[in-house]
Amino acid sequence: MDANSRRIMGLISEMNVRFVVPVYQRPYSWGEAQCVQLWDDILSVGRKRGVPHFTGSIVTIQDGSMSEQGVTPLLLIDGQQRITTIMLLLIALARHLERHPSARLPFTRGEIVEGGYLTNRFRTGDDHYKLTLSKNDKALYQALVDSVEGTGDQPAYDATSRLHRNLALFEQRIEALDDVGSVWAGLQRLEVVSISLAQGADDPQVIFESMNSTGKDLSTADLVRNFVLMGYPVTEQRDLYRTYWLPIERILGVVGSSYDDAFDDFIRCFLTVANAPEPFVDRDAYPAFKRHVLSRGYATGDRMKVFALRLRRFAGYYAAAVRGEMTNDAEVTTLLRHIGWLGVHATVPLLMELLDGYERKAFSHDDLVSMLATLEAYLLRRAACDCEGSVLEAFLPSLAARVSATREEEGNVARVVLAALLNEEGTARRFPTDEEFAHALRTRDMFNFVGAQYLLARIEESLRPGAADALMSGSWTVEHVLPIGAPKLDEWRGVLGDQAERTYEESVGSLGNLVLTHEGFDLQECTWEEKRHRVEAAGALLTSEDVLAAPLWNASTIASRTEELAERALTVWPMPFLSEEERSAYRARGRAATAASVSFADLFKAGVVEMDDVLVSANLMYAGRATVTSTGKIMLANGEMFDDPTAAYERFLGSVGAASGGLNGWLYWRKGEGGPTLDELRLRI
């Protein structure tokens, strides 16, 4: 590593070098706030004679060898945002001089264009440009430079591009400035610490993680992407990005800060699956992600590619779970969308595990459909019965762990899931019975139930398949038939009877008094005919036919319709059945599954395994041994040590040239020849 204090303009204008933003780096992302801060710093130092201004670090590593044209490419590990913004400011200054050719300034347009700041003047292709950006930014930036040189037309303004927006910002500020020369003077006085890394000797990932001196904080997506790709030689990184990482970005399907948020949530859900049954609670996902990768040996050899494929696969499951997208299976897609409408985010890791099991043929299509339908009924019934929602944050990940364990044992996943849900009777995690569910639908204020629109839309869909998607759109809303303002109107008071106020309070929020309409507001003071016309205008909804057919609307008709809708709901979201014999058997298995929360360190502390104990591979095809260390770790024959049996076993298989196939190390390590498996040992404690 070589570190020196440099003037940034001197660094940029070095002959026959060009700065390259690696494909794994985030696109240019500085906004107005960061640009204005740099602008203010440049003006401030430009108006002070002889005073330099330190503006962070620039970290580079040579990208292979010198090109045939004699240009050395330098990968920008840190500082791309700052250098790109300075280049935009130089383009803005050149354009200013083009608009004001007679301006007397301490610099010229030719100095900017031909002085080595923007281009290597006599080189062609990518070597011609002093800066090569990544992804979609590359072509636009080069077009901007070409337009200043006069070798290309000025590209059409794109308001969505940060390059265009920030260039326009600088041009506006330059035009409004009395002393443009102070900008040039300030640029000449900007100082950085220039750090040059040596390939093979310095770890660019460590530098990248530790350096974020100014500008926008690195997102989880930035850190994870760099960690996955930066370990490979520079010559491979572009192909690896296209093969492994770009598909993840496309799968998540969002851009800008929304992508960062989606990726962060995806990584948290992925780690929730990986850590189950223990809930994932780390606030910072990247360190946990890094620990997961390193502890399982994915960073060794070429195994990062295998891990990247797994990450890409789970990104697809995440998109399906969050957005209800699974284009190759309409039935599953519909069920995922229904579950998504219920808004219980804790289901996402479980759905990812189920989708992975289905893709890996651990169970049938019918089993997947059955489990998704049961999960939908479980969530809707719990919501309607006001069951405590926070308990699902831990319960659903534990259910994902049971699914994973059952897959490894080649058991019946669908029955395990069903038993796990039904065996929670009498707890906060219970599956509400028909009696509890029906009672809630008959008695609670359904208008203020957050799932009222979903409930009515799904009941309509049960009568008219395919209706729910449209009814869940923003153009539909839930409305009272007996209006909110009924007690103020004589017509309604006459219908409500002697105890009008009490009857109104008992009826107005009832399920039977609610319909779906297109209107954006609830018509509150109106006659029965006006209300019926409003319901009729919404279209031919089967759930509203009885409203339109009623000669009058009173407590009796509301109660009757409530009963009909409640009975219909019991068939749309049925209570599943499992015999007591099976439930009892799965209770015992569930207690065994609880042992999955026992760590290898717990075995060591309990004295179940001790220092120098030999662990033997139970796989007849791949014989091997490991040793328990004095600190309670598993040490392989090559000296690598692991806290987790599965990570150790995966690395062992990799060391003998075998694919791990996701085998559970707890089931494949025995204590001594012919001894119990680690899984059997942890059942004892």
C-alpha cells in the first residue's frame, strides 16, 4: 500500500492513466446535498489564497496491465462519487466558457478539454476518457465529454439521471457567480490522500469497508455486492457481475434508494431463513451476512460462485413472496398475492423456505398449494380475531426451521406445517377455531378492521373467480349501507325502531352492513334509495345482490347478511383437519425440533462433547474426520475451524471435491466411529 497527499487535479490529470469504476460499485448516486457541500468547499478555499482543503481519500488498485495504447487503468475502490462530481463541474466550466468565449478567466476551455483533465487526448476507445463509469452511467458520461470536445451531440436531458441533474445544478450556480475564477482556484487547492493498493498484497474489501469519509453512507447492497465480487481477480469481475449479481438486481426489480431498501430487506429475510429457528435481530445486516458467509466457508476457493447462485435463487423467492410474482404458476401466484394482501411481513422468510422446498422437489405442487392456503386462513382468522401479531415474529421463523429440518429428513413437510399450526391451541400463536372466527365476524366492528376490503374481495372471488385483483385496487373502498348519518334522518330513525341509537351502534359497523364501491368517500347522510343506487353503480357484485334485493334496510336484514357472509368466510378460509393421533406424533417431533436451537457451543459447555473428541463423517461415500478443540470449535484436517457443524461439514465436502447439496452437519457428524450423531446428542440437552 502506498499513501500520499496529493492535489486532486494533479491526480486526475496524470498522463496515460484512467480511472475505472468497477462493475460491482454502486452507480453515481450523489444528490444535490452532497454536490452543494462540495461546491461550498471549493468556493470557500478558492477565495482564500494559498490555503489547501482536505477532501477525503481516493483509493485505487491497478486493473491488470497497461493497455496497448500505453494507458494504465486504475480501479476506484473509494472516491468515485467525488471524482465523478468534479468531472461534472469541469464539464460545466467548459460549457460556461463555450457560452462566454470572451470571458477573461484564469483558465481556458482548451485547458480543460485538452489538458488531461477529461481525456487522454491522443488515445481512443475507453482509453480516451480519464473516467469510465459503470452500468448505465458509462455511455451518458462519455456522451457528455464528447459533446464538450465537439466530437458528439449534446445528449438529451434526462431528469431521472443524477449526472444530468448535478451538471445542470453546477451550470446554474456558475452562471449566477460573479467570480467564476474562484471555482477554478478552489479546484486547484483540493487535497486528498491518494492510496494505491498492490494486487495480491492488499485487501481492497477491508479498505472499502473502512473508508467512507464523505458523501452518502454505503448501503447493505453496496457492501454485500463488493464482498461477493471483490474477492475475484479484476479480469473476472465483469463477467461475474453479469452472471451472478445483475440477475439479482433485475429480480428485485427496483432502482435507486428503493433498491437499497429492498435489498436490505431481502438480506434480512435470507438471514432469517439461514439462522432459523433463532430470530434474526441484528440491526446491521452486513456484518451478519459476512459472518454467515465466512463461517460456512463460502469465501474459500471458488465457493463464492455457488453461494451467489443460492443468493440469486432466494432473491427470486423473495420477489415472489413480497410482490406475489411467480409467473410460471398461476395458482401459486394467486395464493402468494392473497397472503401479501394481509400485510404480515414475518411470513416472507417462511414463504422463501417453502418456495425453495418446492423448487427442490421436497414436496408436491398440491402440498405447496395446501400449505399456502392454510397459511392464508391462519393469518386472516388471527387478524379477524385480534390475536397478538408480535408473536409471529419468532413463531414463523421457527416454522421455517421445521420445514428445513423435515426436508433434510425427507419427511412430510405439508403435515409438519399443518401440525405446527394446529398444535398451538390455547396459546397466543393459536389457529382460531370456526367458533372463534365466526363469533368475531358476527360481533366485531368490521368497518374499522384493517382487512375488511380484503375479506369482502376474497368472498366475492369465491363466488366469481378472478375478481379479487380488481377489488383490491385503489379505486375500490368499503362503504356502509346503513349510513353514518342515519340517526340524523327521520327515514332511518323510523327503520331503526324505538331504540334507534342503540340499534344503530350495534349495526352500523357490522359485516352485513358493508359493501365494496368505486366511490372515494362514504355517502353519510342519504336515503335508502340513494344508498341502493350507489351500491348498484358499483357494478354486479355477487356479495351485494342481497342488498339490492332488499325492500328495506334494517337491523334484521343486516344481521341476516352478516350471518350469510360469516358462513361464507368459513368456507373461504376453512379450518384444516389433522387427526389427534397425527397431531400427537408431530408434537413429539416438534419438541425434538426445539433442540435445533442448541448450538455446538452448548454441547461443549454441557460436556456432551469434549476437547480432542473425534467427529467422523457419517457419509459412506466421503470418509473424513474432525477434532473438537479446547475452545469448543470443530477443526478440520486442514486446520480450518468452525463454530457450526453444518458449516464445517460443507467445507469438509468441498475439500474432498464433493458438492455439499445443503447437507445438515448435525446429521452427518458422528461422535466417534459408529457413535451418535450430533443431532442425537443435542436432543439429550
